[in-house]
Amino acid sequence: MLALLGFTMIIVFTYLIMSKKMSPIVALMVIPLLFAVIGGFGKGVGDMMLEGLKQVAPSAAMLLFAILYFGVMIDAGLFDPLIKQLLKIVKGDPLKIVIGTALLSLLVALDGDGTTTYMITVSALLPLYKRLNMSPLVLTTVAMLSLSIMSSMTPWGGPATRAIVALHLDASEFFIPLLPTLIGGALWVVFTGYILGKKERRRLGAIDIEQFELKSSLAFAEDASLTSQEDITQPKKIWINLALTIALMVVLVSGIWSVSVLFMIGFALALMINYPKLEDQKERLMAHAGNALTVAALVFAAGIFTGILSGTKMVDEMASLLIHLVPDSLGSFLPTIVALTSMPFTFVMSNDAYYFGVLPIFAETAASYGIDPMEIARASVLGQPVHLLSPLVASTFLLVGMVGVDLGEHQRFAFKWAILTSLVLIVLATVTGALTLF
């Protein structure tokens, strides 16, 4: 009963936000609350929601101040020299820009962190997309697919790390057979960028970049009326801003400080360095507050969703039902089944819930058929392109918030590409021997 209730809730929620009948922030709070009451959990639902809020609070703080920090850096013109060089290289060709997006995001995603990948890729390229009137959904899709390839299979990426730890595996044995799949997946992302770039080229044509006067783009705030663009650009402080940003990235990757605290301090320093006057600081804060608060609110709403999903045990019952639906006759195909089911599983639950709750059950079942748990672990990471579309992923809110698109729009545009990418990864892993077909 709980499993059916959970699946119905996911279907209703997905339909409402993708059809734009309800905003994501409202749906994330109202729909799970409604289904919890229907399931008879009305008395304890408040504690469940509070527990969910506690879990996402650090992520919300991090996203809030990360958006504010990069908003200030874009205002100050940190990325203008890079944009100028990109304009010279691509010569106004949308196809080259999208392929460049794929290459840049794949490179940045090597660190396995979604927050860093999105912040650097979007901060560097969104002004260029806006300048040439290109679809921001192309940027979000290509960046997401790049992250899904690099983060899912590298042993230092979140999904792979969880799979290795949960099943007590050797990182090298896990990763080396997946290398051909990772390389093939990266090439697939570049090919996807080529297809999307061709569509943008047909829509826009090659653009004469000389007609554009390059200025700092207020990527996070459409309303720049608070002050003139010339007043907020800080070209003389570009090297200080670059040094500060590099220092933040180094500390972020090293894990010395909490990411949320890191960006709070970074934002404070960025304001003081670039806009020492209190009135200017207030204007910059107001210019970016709308997008920053929207993203933070979405993350807190997602906390309510996950809190109810976990607290009512719906997610446990859903996982148990799906596992038991696999007939014994298909047991020898379990690696392929795990790879395919990882798409819906990781869409409806967090990586922690999947890799520490569901994956060990799959591995134990596979062992009874003589299947190495290593293959189950490799199979489990191949559905990550779909996972990154989930409203339960904090970095997804950062991506759509920075670009300024609706979560439902992003999901509708990227859904088929995410499914295709997962299927391509499964085929590649099977052909190269990382997975056995049966």
C-alpha cells in the first residue's frame, strides 16, 4: 500500500511540475503533505518535515551564498576577458559554443563535484549564451550530462564513492574497467553538444559578433536598473577577484572548510573588495537576492519532500517492491536490470538512500546467482544522468537558478537526452566488458 502511495505521489508530482500546473516549490511541499495525510501519517508529518529541513539546511546555505558570490563576480567583470576570447574563437557560431560548453564542463567535472562544475561552467558561459540569444536550456543540459559522466564513474565522485563504500570494494577494480565507458560517455556528450549546437545554428545562424559591445552581463539579475553597468564593473580588480575565486575552489576541493561557510566568507570578501560603499553593497545584494532566495526556498521545499518520503517509509517500500518484481528467471541478467532500474530508483530517492539502502540488497541477491558485487556496483552508477534531473538533487537547483530557467522546463528539455545517455552508458559498459549481459 505504501509503495503504491509513493509511486502515485511521484507520478502526480512529476506531472504537475512538467505540465506547469503547479510551481516546483509549491508541489514539493503540498503534494507529499497531501499524500502523507492520505496515508494516515498526519500526526507525525510535522516531525518528518522538520527532519528533512535539517538535512538540507547546509545545502541551502551553500547555494544561497554561492549564487550571491558568483553574481558579484560577474557584476565586477571577472569573466569578461574569457568571454572576449571565446567570442573570438567561436566567431559567433552557436555550434562551436555548444561544443565548447561540453568540453569545458567535462573538464571541470573531473573533480566530481556538481556545485563546482555548474558554478564555473555557467558563470563563464551564460553571459555568452545571453549575448547571442542562445537557449539557456542547451547550457543546462550539456552541463548536466557532463557532470553525470564524470561524477558517476570516477572513484572520487559521489555515486561511485557510495557504491564502493556500501559494498566494500576496491576503487581501482571498480574504476579501471569503466574507463572505456567513461571515455565513450564523454564523446557522447560532445556528440550531443554537436546535435544541439546544429539546432541552435539553424535557429540563429552565424552571428556577427562585432555588433555586440561586450559588457559584464548580469547573469543572475535581469533588472540592472539599480545602477549603470559601467558603475559596477571593476576591471582594475580582476586579478584580485581571480585569486579569490581560485582560492575558494582550492579550499572547496580540499574539503578543509564546510562549503556553506566557505561561500559565506567568500561573498563577504567579494562585496568588500569590489564595492566598499555600503550603498553599493546593498544594491548588489538586492540585484541577486531574487534568484538566490528562490533557489534556497526550493532546496528547503525539497527537504520537506524527502523528509516525508523517508519518514513514512514510502521510499523503502517502493524499493522493496521493485526488487521483488524481478523474477527468478531473470536473475542472471541482474547487472543489466540494476543498470536500467537505477534510472527510476535514483530519480525518486537520494543517492544515500539508494546506495546504502537498495544497492546492498541487489548485491546480496546477485551473489546468490554467482554474480560479482563489483558488476552490481558498476551497473548502479549508469543511471546518474536521470538522477541529476531529480528535484531531490541540490546542485540541480543551483544549475536552474543560476541560468534562470524553471525546473520543469529543464526536465522537459533534458529528459530524452538523459535517458539516451544512460542507455548509451549501459551499452558501452556491456560491450567493453565492465558489465556482463548474463
